Amino acid sequence: MMKITVRILMMFVITLLAGNAMAAEKLQIDGSTTVGPIGDAFAEAFKDKVSITVSKTGSGDGAAALVEGRCDIAMMSRFMKDKEYKAAVNKDIYPVAHAIAMDGVCPIVHPSNPVKGLTSDQIRAIYKGEITNWKDLGGADRPIVMISRDTSSGTYETFHKLVMKKEKMTDSVEYVNSNPQAHARVKSTVGAIGYVGLGFLDRNVKALTIDGIKPSQSTISKGTFPVSRPLFLFTNGYPKLGSVVHAFCTFHLTEEGQEIIEDKGFVPVTDY
Amino acid sequence: MQTQLRQALNHLFTLSCGASVVLLVAALLLFLIPMLKKGAVAVLFRGTVEFRKMQAEQFDRGNEEALQKEIEQTAQSRQEIYAILDQFSRGIDTEKLTDEVKGLYRDYGDELRYKDTPKEQYTKLRSQAKIIRNHLLDAFESIDKTEINEYLDAVKVFEKGNSFSGTTVEKMFAVADGFQKTIQHVDLSRRGEYAEELSVVKEELYNLFGPRPEEKTPQLAMRRFGATRWDVAQKHLSFLLWQEKWVRSDDGQSMVSRKVRRDDPQYGSFSGTSLLPLFTLVEETLDISLKPRFTFYWQYFIDDSTPGHYFGGVGPEVLGTLMLTMLAMCFAVGPGVLSAAYLVEYAGDNLIVKIIRICINTLAGVPSIVYGLFGMAFFVTYVTRHPGILSAAMTLALLVLPVIIRASEEAIRAVPQTYREAAMGLGAGKFRSFITVTLPAAGPGILTGIILSLGRAAGETAPILFAGAAALAPIPDFGGKWWLQETRALSYGCYDITVGDKLAMMVPHKQFGMVMTLVMLVLCLNIVAIFVRSRMSKKLRGA
């Protein structure tokens, strides 16, 4: 009995080790859950050259990890805050930003909703609790269910800054923890409105236009879509030319990198 | 009277006990069965030829010859579908045609220069080619059939001139001919509408069959293959065949969904076009072009995965969870049992011991995220100086320590005093009687505590979130300092797969599969522990 168990375990370990090409260099990447999928996918492209660890603990932790030297590259869905930057400089770390992709935060509703677009003032009024029924916006007589991301996410911060103009949301807003959750909530609720990243748009939800502008690759990369944001990688100083970090941070400029970014539902910065 | 009341109460008690057991079992089944059933789909499913292609390319698995044969068999039926698609797209997707003609014009310029054509003739031929190109581009732009025919006729005039025979321009004439044929079947005024629908059709065909053989290989593994599973293929087939239209309902207020087949002769978006046969063809030949076969993908439990868990299995996660749990147990069991022994055997019943007991009980109730933060602030910052397996295991050990102490304490206390007295009567010291008599007798009880903590340690996400778990990490390199490397773990993977990527929405079976693996792993660990415990108690009873 014991022998068989040991043998099975050995087999298990050996199979795993066989599949693992031993890469010499190591790369530690930490940060935003939004940029995470790009980090993962870039890591797939680099897996033969270097062994990469990707942790997704949020933009704030990414910045902290870079300052504390816990990672080589920090993924962030927002720019570093003043405080974080000062903390970094005080520790002799000089963060350099590499904008690798663009993302749009798109308001979504249930596909049965006849409303096609809203102005940013209207969206703000909805989330402030001033408009509570779809009939005031040209829809059916149905109360609006507001879905928002949790206040610690970069998506919330972008929405809060660019749409809400930093005004407080009403108490009846329902907070969810992730993009897939927001999507699932809107998909299953007829009167719901929510917001997700561009990559999460699909046939189950309807994306609204903001001020008449449709969220799409071109409007987001040009910045005409009002809720667009760049996604960053931060390194300590500009990476040494020719190093793996350098290759990783400039990978978004190559054709392969752009293809990956598009496949992951983001917009390449070079898409004009 | 009193006897009857007592009997009734007894019956009531028995009944309620039985009912709660039934309720418990029902709740357990209600919880476990759907999860295991859905999770099993990750391992047992009908795999298509795309799945076998993926296995061959990503994991070097399967019989190459048989696979090649299968690919050839499927290629034919796919080719028929693509032929219909290409024929139709020629009239719709003018961008591609425009690029083609522009390219041909450029090639012709190169060709002339290469042949050292005299300058005068070069200018003449080149400008003529340019006229042809512009006529064609105008024709592609236009949506009026007579206008298009005029442009195309103007092109044909050059064809008769014979000055272009045997050159690249002939290819441009061929394009013109092809275009003339297609526009006869296409309602050009609806080109915009068609183009939009066509892009959906193309996307769904891609989802079914993957990139076409002549296309270049996509960067990401997830884009390299079509539908690897028959259930996924069925889903994409229905997306391909059925179009969901939202129309205003009769009361004019809300919208209702109407499903229309794309090739419906009356309402379908492609009615009356040459694309019509494509839909029934795909539907009828899908099992020929995908060759679904029942697959038992047991390697799911040992395979590495592509980022985002799109393909592959949970091998590194299983290994990581096993390592973390075992290591945590190694750290926790020793100190846990020893402190329990101290509390029962040596410590008196004074105030300090009471305070210690209260502290242990409180620790058992502290939320796990607090342990996680402590692990990051203490173990990662001061002990290992790097998040990794060691710091994560120590954090987990801390988490389960109170549970182990409490259970061991109870178990040791439950050993009859007479055992100890007998041991001492035979001349054994306090230490010796504890090691040889009390501890073995308390063994099964201590193991119960360990079983409880095993499941907890394997399933907790929060404590390892900052201390050493990563969404994507290489498999620990056992030749080097593996204890300082971060690892993947099932619990953290379950969390990551639900919140992280849009991919999770596309591969729900992987989500369920991972949860199922975690449940099974905990179950297996428990069964092993229970097995050990039963042998131990048998031995104690002297059997």
C-alpha cells in the first residue's frame, strides 16, 4: 500500500519536472488584476527564455512590491500616486512607466434594455441616485439597479474620476468584486446597469455609448471615448538594454505583442 | 401519564436526531453532487480533433500518424465550408480585395523594373495599370450594379489590348471577373449589414475550427485551436446558426429576444445569398469536421496549463497545495501536540494558564486574512525576506496551530487517569509515561484535529495570498532554493480564475474542475488520515 502511494507520488513529481524546462533567469511580476492577463500572456511568449512568476494582488500592492524590491516589474492599471512615488524615490528607486495597452471602462446594460446610449451627466445622475427609473431615460418603466466595482479596484477609480467626477455614489449601489461578477450580475438582471473593461463585452450584455461615442478599439486608443485609461508596467529605472526586463517591457511594441493584447481584449497603444 | 409523556419525548428526540442526520446528508449531497458532476466535465468529455491537436502540440501526446490522418479527413469538409465563405466574402469584404489589387499593382511595377523595360514604355504601361487599378477600386467602393459593370467593362477594354498578357495585370483581370460573378448574387445595398454579420460568422467558424491552414500561427495557444470539446463546439454552432434579435415588444416598452436562424429564407440575415448553404453544411458535417470522441483526460490532474487556464490542467496547483499543506502540518503538529501536553500534564490551574487557554481559543477564531497579513508583515519581511513556499507554509501552520492544540488537549485529557497511574506504578517517569502510554492512547483524537486542520490548510486562500501564492509561477526547482519560490495553489487558483480574466467566462469547466480537484484532494488527504487513525485505534484495542 505504502509503496504504491510513494510510487504514484514519484511519478507525479517526475511528470511535472519533465514538462518544466529549466530556465536560468527569473522574473518577478506583481500588481494589478486588470493588467494580470496581459502579464500572463506575455509570460507565455517568454516562457522558453526566462522563468516568470506573476502575482495579481492589485495595483497598490504592485507599487509597494516594486518599492520593497519584491518584484522586477509592477503591473498597474493606474499611474503611481504621489505618495507611492515619493516613497520609492526615498528608497532610491526611480519608477519608470511603460504604457503597454489601453483599456476602456464601458457602461453595460441588459440586452433587453431599449436605451442605446447615455451622456456622462446621466450616468453620474444614475449612480448618485438622482435618476432611479429607466423611463426617465427613454426606457421601460423599471427601477434601475446600479452595479459598481469595489472601491479598491482600478476600474472603480477610473470610473469614479472620469464619470463621477469624484462625487460620492448613492448608498443603494451594489458593489461586486470583479469584472466577471459585474458582467454576470448585469447579464441576469433586466434593469441593471454596470461597468466593465472593454474585453468583457459580449453578446450577453449591451454596451452603451457615452455622449454618443461607442466603446471600440479605435475610440479608446484615440482617447475620444471618455472613460479610457492606459495600463502600465513600472520598472526601477529604464531597464538595461538587451535585458529580459527590457524585452518584456517593449514586447507590446512588436507585432506579436500587439496581437496578444488584442486577443486579451485590450487595445494596443500603437493602434491609431 | 408521566411514563407516556416521557416516552413521547423520547420518540420526539429520536425523530429530531434522525431528521437532522438526514438533513445533514442531504445538504452535503446537495453541495457535493452538483460540484463533482460539473467538475467531472473537466476530465470526462467528448474531445474533438482540435483537442488532440492541442495535446500533441502542447504536451507531446498522442499518435502523430493517426492525428495527421484525422486532420486530413477533417480538412476536406472544412475546405468546402471555407470555399462557400470565400466566394461570398469576395463581394462583401472589399477591404481584402482592395489590398489584393493594390498589391498586384505594386508587384507589376516591380516586374516592369526587373525586366528593364524602356522608360517610355514603362511610363505608359504603368499608367495604364494604374487606371485599371483605380477602376477596380471604384468598382469595389460602389454599391450600384450598373456602375460597377461600367467600371469592370472599362477594365476589360485593356484585357483585349493584349499588351498585358503574361504579366501580373492578368491577375487583376481575374479579380475583376470574380467580382463580376459575385455581385450578381449579392444585394449590394445591404453590404454594411452583411459585413457585420459576416464578421460574426467568421469569428464563430474560427471558434469551431481554429485558424485556417494557410493562416500564420497565432501567438497565444488559446487562439491556435478551434473548439476542443464537443459541448463547446455545440455552443458555437448555435451562435453561428442562430441570431438573437432584440425587438420592441407589443407594448412598446421593453425589448424581447427573438431567435432567428441566419439562413432562414424569410427573416434570416443571409436569406437569398450564396452563403445560405454554408449553415446547413456546417451543421450536418460538424461531426465529420471535428470528429468528437469520448475522452478521459486524467492528465488534467498533472498537466501544466496555458496562462488563464484556457488549456491544460492543474498539475502545478496540486503539487503546490500538497507541498504547502504537508509543510504546514510538519510545522504545526510538533509544537501543537507539545503545547497541548504541557497544558494538560505540566501546567497547573493558575491564572496564566487560563489566559493562555483564552488566547488559544481566540486565535482559533481569528479570520484567516489576519493571518495572511501577519504572514506578510512578519514571515516575509523578517524571516524569509521573500514570499515563497516556506513563508506561506509557516503562515498556514500558524493558522491551524490553535485547532491542533485544542483537539490534542482534549484527546490527552480524555486518556483515563488510571493509565498514567499504572505506568507510574510500574516505575515510569512522567515523561516516559507520557511518551509511551498517554500519547499513543490520545493518538486517534490528535489525528482528528490534524484531519480537520488538513482540510482547512489546503483550502485557505487568504493566508497565502501575500505570503507565497502566485497566479502564474514556474514549478519549484527542486535543485535550488525551492522553499523561497512562490507557488501556485488550488485555493488561490480558484480565486484567480473567477476574478481575473475574461477567459474564465469562456472555460467554465476549468473553474469547476479546479474546485472539484480541491474537494477531491482534501477528501483523499482525509481518507488517508482516517485510515491511519482506524489502524491506530485497532492497535490500541489490542486487535
